[in-house]
Amino acid sequence: MSNKEIWIFAEQREGVISLATLELLSEGQILAAKSGYTLCAVLLSADDSKILQELYNYGAKKVYSAVGPKLSYYQNDYYSKVVADLIIEKKPEIVLYGATSVGRSLAPTIAVMVNAGLTADCTELDFDTEQMLLLQTRPAFGGNIMATILCPNHRPQMSTVRPNVFKKNKLGDKEKGESVSVKVDLSKVKDRMRLLEETKEEVDAVDLCEAEFIVSGGRGVGSPEKFIVLQDLAKELGAAVGASRATVDAGWIAHFHQVGQTGKTVCPKVYIACGISGAIQHLAGMQSSDFIIAINKDPQANIFDVADIGVVGDLHDIVPELTSQIKALKK
Amino acid sequence: MNIAVCIKQVPDSDKVTIDRETNRLNRAGVPSVINPFDENALELGLQLKDKYGGKVTVITMGPPQAEEALRECVSVGADEVILVTDRKFAGSDTWATSYTLSLAVQKAGDFDVVLFGKQAIDGDTAQVGPGVAYFMDIPVITYVKEAEKTDTGFKVKRVTEEGYQLWEVDGKAAFTVVKEANTMRLPSLKGKMRAKSATIITWGADDLGAEDAKIGLKGSPTIVKKVFSPPIKTNRETIQNEDPKQSVKELLGKLKERKLI
Ligand SMILES: Cc1cc2nc3c(=O)[nH]c(=O)nc-3n(C[C@H](O)[C@H](O)[C@H](O)COP(=O)(O)OP(=O)(O)OC[C@H]3O[C@@H](n4cnc5c(N)ncnc54)[C@H](O)[C@@H]3O)c2cc1C
Ligand SMILES: Nc1ncnc2c1ncn2[C@@H]1O[C@H](COP(=O)(O)O)[C@@H](O)[C@H]1O
């Protein structure tokens, strides 16, 4: 085993490690096995005591932990300084971040600070053992095209990685790891921005980006009231509710639910598209779902091109029937 | 308030396809538009100007034809437009683009705020805003929906996965702007006239004093190894029956088979 390292940026919010981090650690295990590098996590927090064990359990052999009151939440100036200093000192080969609102803001700053390449929003990672390079694959042009990106001459190789693409793989409950405490010196960093307050919207019982099932509605739903039919199915499945832009623009449902290029990118286990035509901008946000079911009355609809199962029919018949048959199944 | 907005001209993503034989982009004949998120950045800039007075400068880096996009910006109210263009910039990734744009913004003026779109729809990287901000040594807040001036700087609303955050920034700042922020205004007749005759300030690498090693391909740490079409699903199963009950039964059967429920 070489002494080279793969780092996963461990994103915590209020002391809870994000799902994206656990997925990345799991993918990191695979990359570590291929490359022979050591899988490590980098944690910035106000208190790491409750977090370290979880990172070991998902495969981190070493956790670089920076603890300080200024690190309780993501503040770009502080976070980028701590991580960039550490990168310059330890010279990891690879650094991966979840493509979340934190990762996608922090990583670009760090990339210019340490003069590294950065590939955004990857959906596939692999390691080329001949050239010893990370292969970073991502959609571009709204998913019309996939591109594989390399970073041959700069280190570290960095990517942000789309949540929900990789599966979590917990190794055990008492995995061993080592924590390395990182000295935090923020005295030279100007205090020029601060979080005043945070409002969490109780939009849904289930968050779209982290949902395993999504029931999504398009113009075919017909009216705002009819979304209830989808909500019923969602409730039965423990799913989140998504929407096409047409329905959001019509004011049937809040933008928060919009899936697609100008909405959220989702990657659930199962995506059920109801009355959605499958415009490229919509596909951009859901195409990488594991399994896609499309319900549409037009057999020619584009959505069927990306579907694993296509149900041709009226959603107003199919969806309530589906809900009731699933209910019956549960009993 | 002195406001800068960085915009990019992008191919209308609806129309970009890939040649399945050569794996090259078919760009010929694809219309170009202002990156949709940059319209939101521009509108936010115009609204700040409406409220606090001042000037809006729009900067783009791209090929000569990006001039069209700049004229469109003038038609809705941009005061000054700058085209950063040079053969030497070809092949820039987000690192090199951030460096080049940061030089252009600094040369263009002393701005209170520099606005970006959330991301450009050709690459969807969302990296240039934070990159430019770092090179300029100003704080950046991403995913901004609303911004207002305060005595010391700005107060902004930032969209997160879970809801909203309210941030306070001292002094100058950079923001990347989300779709929900606004809808770009329509050009006025007067604006359209102004756009036709507007002067496009044009700068190349030498005007910016850009270091050769940091621009274009040479300044780009990442390279594209290959592009390919996303695999199409060939094994789709179709369910179509008169009776919805039957369709649902078949659907559930297939889901059970795959252990999805
Ligand atoms: C720059 C840009 C960004 C965009 N971003 C997004 C985005 O992020 N997300 C997004 O979704 N769109 C986006 N769009 C819009 C996109 O192009 C489409 O207009 C939109 O997705 C269409 O929504 P829809 O499928 O609900 O409506 P439609 O295209 O009108 O489709 C409705 C479908 O419902 C079917 N239907 C009707 N009645 C029934 C019924 N009773 N039972 C079953 N099926 C029925 C019809 O056959 C049809 O296929 C964007 C567009 C642009 C230009
Ligand atoms: N070539 C460019 N010229 C001007 N602005 C740009 C350019 N590329 C990116 N930007 C700005 O940076 C934002 C993010 O772009 P990207 O990182 O490419 O997704 C865009 O929305 C623009 O505001």
C-alpha cells in the first residue's frame, strides 16, 4: 500500500453527516482498493466526538479533524482556508466532495486556491491503474452528452459527486480508524460574512434529493387539486413529490418540487413520471435515476425513451389504482 | 452602486446533439442564447441599479459572436458591455476562465458587487463564480435569491436543499444567482435602438496582462478524455391495456420481480 491518500470531504450540518458523504466514502472504498491509496475523511466541525465513528464505519481509515467554534457551519472563507492549507501540507492524490449546495460552492474556491483541477457533478468515477489517474464522468449539455474528464498534471484531482448515485456501504458498527487533529489558524482570514438565520421549509416529509422514491407530476395531472392523487401515492410509497416546470410555471406546485435543468437533479431508486412529456430539460434532472416508470397517455411521448417500464394510459385511472393496489399489498 | 454581471453565451441545450459515430458535438446551426441563469443575474443587477442608482457593466468571455448576447443585455438596460476574446483563451476550463474573467472584472472597474448565474447550462459546472471571487479576494455567496444593500455591505437570501439562509456580507461581494430570483425584463423599444448602436469594448489577453501559463488550454488543469452519448435504454417494457386494473397489476408484478417494492 502506498502512502498516497484519497480524501472525502465529510459534510456535516448541525453535527449530522450528510448522506452524500457516506455514499462518497463507500465509492471511496472501491477507488482505494483499485489504487492502493488510503481512504481518509476531512471533517470540519465544532465538535467531532459524535461523528468520527460513523466515518470509520463507512471505510475512512484516517480522519483529519479540524475542530473550532468558527467551523460549526459552512462559511466559505473559513472552510476553504482550512481545507486548502491541509491539502497543501498533506498532498492527497484525490479529493472528493458531495455535489451539494456546500460542496459545489466550497470545492471551486479550493480548486483555485491550490491550483487543482475540479470536475463538477460527476455521476461515475473510476480509476485507471495504468496511468494512475481518476476517471471522472459527468453529464453535460443538460444530459445530452456524457464526458469523461482527466486531470493529468495537477494534484489533487478533485470532483464534486452527485448525491444518490453511489450506494452506501457500511462496513460495521465498530470499525477502527485514526483521527488526526488539524491545527486551525483562522487569525489571518478576514471576518467578512456571517450566517444570520436559517429557515428550514417543511416542504415535504421526504427531501427530493435524498428520496428513494419520487412520484413526479407534469401538465398531464391537469390541475393543482389533482396533485393530491400523486401525493396519496407518494405517501403510500414513502416517496417525495416532484414536478415538471410546466406545472410549477402554472402555479400548481411550488418551485421547490421542480425537477430538471432549472430545478433539482434527483437520483432516486425509482422515479415515477406521471403526465410528463419528457422534455430534455426535464430529463436532465432525473435521467440518472436507477429505475424509471413513465405513465403517459401518449405512446409517442419522449419520456418513454428513458423509461424502464412505460405504462400507456390515463394517469387519473392508473395512479389511484396503483395506490389502492399497493395498499392492498401491504395488508 | 457599481455592478458587474458576468454572462456567457451558450448553445441552446435543447438542440445540441452528438454524432454517434465520431462522438463530436454537432454545433453547426445550433442557435446561441444568453445562459438562462445569467439572465437572472443581470435582472438582479438591474433591480439593484433601479433601487440604489449606479451602473451595470456586463462582461463576457467568448468568441466574437458573443457580441450578440451583449447587445441583448444592452437592450434590457445594461450600461456598458465588454467582450473578452482572444484565440489564446480557447480551451479554457473553469480554472482558466475564472482567472481570465477576474482580470477583466478588475480592469473594468471597482465594483460593489459582481454577479454570476448559478451555473452555465453548457457545462453545468457552477465553478466560475467562486473562482473569480477568490482571485479578486472578495467573499462569495452562492445560490442567491434576493439581495439588498445595508450600511456595511449586503444582506442576501441563499437557497439550500433544506430551505433558506440569510447571510450578511461586509464590503464588496460576489453572488451566484438562482432561477427563482426573478424573470428578466423584456427589452424596451428604446433599449433595442440603443443595443444596435452600443459600443462593444473588446479586450484580448494582452489588454488584460494575462499570464500565458494561466490561460487557455495551458492554464487548464482538466482535460476532456472523451465524450459519448448517454446509453439509451433498449430493454424498456411497455404496458398497455384497456383496463387500468390490469396495467397496474402487471406493473406491480414487474416491480416485485425486481424487488423494487
Ligand atoms: C432553459 C429551459 C429550462 C427548462 N428547465 C426545465 C426544468 O428544470 N424542468 C422541467 O420539467 N422543464 C424545464 N423546461 C421546460 C421543458 O422544456 C418543458 O416545457 C416541460 O418540462 C414540460 O412539462 P410537462 O412534461 O409537464 O408538460 P407537457 O410537455 O405539456 O407534457 C404533458 C404530458 O402529459 C401527457 N398527459 C396529458 N394528460 C394525461 C393524462 N390524463 N394521463 C397521462 N398522461 C397525460 C401528455 O401526453 C404529455 O406527454 C425548461 C425549458 C427551458 C427552455
Ligand atoms: N466565458 C464566460 N464569460 C462570462 N461569464 C462566464 C463565463 N463562463 C462562466 N461565466 C459565469 O459564471 C457562471 C457559472 O458558470 P460555470 O462555472 O461555467 O457553470 C455563469 O452563470 C456566468 O455568470
